[in-house]
Amino acid sequence: MDWVRAYSERRTPWDLSMVTPPLRALLRSGRHLHWGLPKRARVAVPGCGRGHDLRALSAAGMRVTGFDIVPDVVDEARALLRWNRASGKVLCRDVLGLAQEFGESFDLVYDYTCFAALPRYLRKSYALEMRTILDTGGILLQLAFPFGGPVNGGGPPYPILLEDLAESIGPWFDLVEDFAAEGSPTGRAGAERWFVWRVRG
């Protein structure tokens, strides 16, 4: 997938131009406060795009770092943070190459459309990168979409099935809980589900 071209041509259906509604609902519910995260949790957001969700996580008191591979989009995300007077940083990085630079640097990884953007053969490598950048007891918070079935056109986004999660994430993480997403936008209702994973050991 040519992400630079997709953004330049505005072919970005994953970008809702707002904070992801299920994330907003989750943070308002306070459910995340029961996962044993530090008060000022260090959060990584791989494939953050224009960074709409960064400001919601920042407003919840978290120290956020977004990563994206498209330089212009990184600049847009930084500008959006400034415009919203939200703290945080956005770095231009390949999410499959974070481990060496950011080993054990985060308490939480928030994944929405990044896992789904990867074909199945890359997902295990991605999960290992996320495990490596998480500190002891760290949490991988995953809003899985599209969960449970195919997507027209084949992807990305590529469908996420339970067997994919077990194969890709299961070797390094234990599942804490999974639950239905609330407030999914039109076209995504019923196809989004939360998974909360904790680093094993």
C-alpha cells in the first residue's frame, strides 16, 4: 500500500476527521482505569494518521506519542495537536521498526487501524514490535475493525478474525478482556470490538 499516495489523493476512508467515537466512549466510561496503568501512562499510537485520537488520550491525562510513516501527515498531526492545545508528540517512523529505538518505553499501545492495515503475514512481526516497546505489565488496547468478516475490495483494511489474534498477538500477550465497542459510526457498527491485552510475564 502506498500510504503517501493515499493521503495525497485523499483516499483515506479510515480517517473519520474526529476522535474515534468508541475511544471517546471508553475514556468517558473510565473502564481503562481498572487495568493497572500508571496515572500518567505513556501511550504509543502506531499508525496515528492525522492524530485525531491523540488529543483524546492527552485530555485523559496520558503522555502520548504518535507514529506514522507519511511525513506530511505527521506534520498535520503535529499542527492538529497545537491547534487543540493538546500535549504530545508525533514522530515519522515505520511501526515495524520501533523496537530498537523505543524498547520498554510505553505503558499502553492504542491500536485502531494499524493492525488492520497489515496483511496477515506481517501481523505477528507487528505484535512483537508492540510487545517490545511496552514496559513490564504493559497493555495493548486494540479496537479491532473490521472484526469478524470480509471487507469489500479485500483491504486494507484487512479483516480481523479471532484466529488471527490468537496467532499474531497470543504468543506475547494474555487477553484481559474483550467487549463490544460503543458509539461506532455508521458503516462500522457491529464490526468493531475492543480487545485488551497485557504483556505476558
